Amino acid sequence: MPSWRKGKRIGYCLNDKKKKKLNFQGFEDLCRKRGYEVIEIDLAKPLCEQGPFDVIIHKLSDLILESGYDSQSHQLIRDFQTYVETYSSIILLDPFPAVRLLLDRFESCRLLQDLQDQDSCIFSPPYVELSSGTGREAAARIREQGLTFPLICKTRVAHGPSSHEMALIFNEEGLGEVSAPCLLQSFVNPDAVLFKVFVVGSSHFVVRRPSLKNFPRGESARKSIFFNSDSVSKPESCSRLTELDEATLEPTPPSDNVVCRAVRGLRSALGLSLFGVDLIVEKQTGRCAAIDVNAFPGYEGVPEFFSALLNHIETLLESHEQAARARVLVAEYSLHQRAPHVDTAQESTHDADPRAPWLANSLETPKSAPAESSFFTFAVLPAMLSRH
């Protein structure tokens, strides 16, 4: 067993629904087979009595949302954050600020727009944020922003059962049926196919799902359609909204290059390990659109999820161990730098440095500017670590 794995403790904090959905017992069993201790965290008890933890996995979206208006939830989140900040060596999957961002569709759409500006491999459909009033009041803004009917209307909050309640709006009259806060976005014809990309650290998995059928572009007299996206895009979904009106070729999935670039951009922007992004291929143009991003999704259809998650955790633990060793070596080297100078004759007969014999014997004491210490950190030190 690698030294960095010995005695490591993985804590997790998931609600019953998430544990059941993921069948998380299977992950616990896999961890224990590899020598890890696994602890389910009880937020009703002090975390200092349940720790220490090397890694904490959580899905606290409900609690994060409730903390905005419920004092008890606010205190639980605050205590959790304080604990993690106190024990800064804990690997948290994932940081609260990034999770909070993805709970707000206004913020996630801005993120996708920024990604489009940086890399045109994907695009984000134009949208309007409706913070107050009704959609009809936003008609002028919709025209100004270049949105085209039909529009899809989504709640601002991107978590919980109500977040799946959506509407397709086909004309300005239909805008009067929606109210703020919500997001109005141009609908992109997906040929009834959605590509869900599930990310686990440096790995990702693409799963095909049903999606909405195509609708003619432009304003029409059609009545608004209200639907639940969860019931439309599940693997086993069977809905009239996913049945194409005419035969069509199967849409070509996004290329590996496009998916990799989108995932890399989002991972860099968010700093998350566990997230998903929904992609569709526009029927008319073949362009790839990113229409949603969410933290710690369900990973349905990803049989490799548990092994990918544990492999990612092990990569992080090993990196932390190497970083800790590097800090010790740099500290020892700094002490060596500050040691009193002795003449060459004395050095030739002096015993090796008892603090770090291999360090003393493998390096000359630099006699130039302090900048050489950074060369040691980035050039010499990695070679040392590979040998020890």
C-alpha cells in the first residue's frame, strides 16, 4: 500500500435521496477494499468530534439554498465552512462558492457566455434575465438581445423539484404566462437528443438522453407548453415532446475535441471536480450548444463513476502528500542556506548535514541572488522527489 494511503479517512455528507440514487454503499465498499476509512458525517453533531478527515464529499445544495432564509441551515453551513477553513489540509469536493454559483441560472449562463467568448467550440444561446415582473414586460429587452421564438423559460434557482418546471413560449402573448425570477432563452432545435457530459476530476463521460423535439423558428400562434424537464430527459422517458414530427437522421454527437475543450474551460473557471454540462447539437447548423451546468449531478448511465471518483481522490491525496514533502524539503534547504559559511578545508572534513544527508551531499550552497531558491523549487526539487 502506498504510504500516502495509510490511515486516510473519507467523510461524506449526502441526503438520503442522493445516497439511494447513487447506491453510495457501493462506493463505501470500494473505498474500504482499498484501505480507506469511510465516515458518514452528521451535521447535527460537531464535526471536530467526527474527524479528522482527509477528504470530504458533499452534496449540500439544499442546505446552501435554505441558508439564505433559514437561520438553522445558515448556522450549519457556517459551522461546516469554519471547520474546513480551520483544517485547511482537508480536500473538499467541492468548494461552496462554485456550488453556489451553479445554483443560480443567471450566474451559470454568464459563465457559459464567458466560455463562448474564450473558445468558440461551443455557443451559449442568447438569453434575458427576468428579475421582476412578467415576461411580457421584458418583450422589448428580448428583441434588443436578439432572442427568437420559441423561447424556453427556466426558473432562476437551478436546484430542487421546481427547477425542472419549464415552459416553451411561442409568442409575446405567451410571455404574460411566466413570472420572475426566471431565465428566457432562445430555444435551439436538438433533434430530440441531449448529450449529458458527466465530469469526475480529469475524466468525463458522455451519455445520450432524450430531449425536446424540434419546433419551427419564429413567432407562431401556438399555445405555451409547460413541462417538467426531469420527466422528458430521463433515460427511460417516453413523452410526446420527444417524438419528432418527421423522420430525420440521428444527430452527430459533439466531437471529442469539442467536449474536451468545453470541459477543460469549465473546470478551469469553476474549480470543481464533480459537475455536469448539457450539450445539444443544433439541427440547422450542427453547432454545439451548452445549455446547462450543474454541480454533483446524478451520474446515471456512468457505471465507472465510483472507480473514477476514487481514482480522482487518490490523485489528490498523492498530490497533497508530495506538496507536503516539498514544503519540508524547501524548509530544510532554507535552513541550509542560512547556516554559517565555513571554508573549503573545513567543509572537506566536516560530517554530512545530519538534518538531510542526501540534500547536503547533492547540492552546492548557492552564492548568488535569492532567485535561485525558486529554481530549486521548480527544477531541482521535482527530480529529488522522484528519487525519494
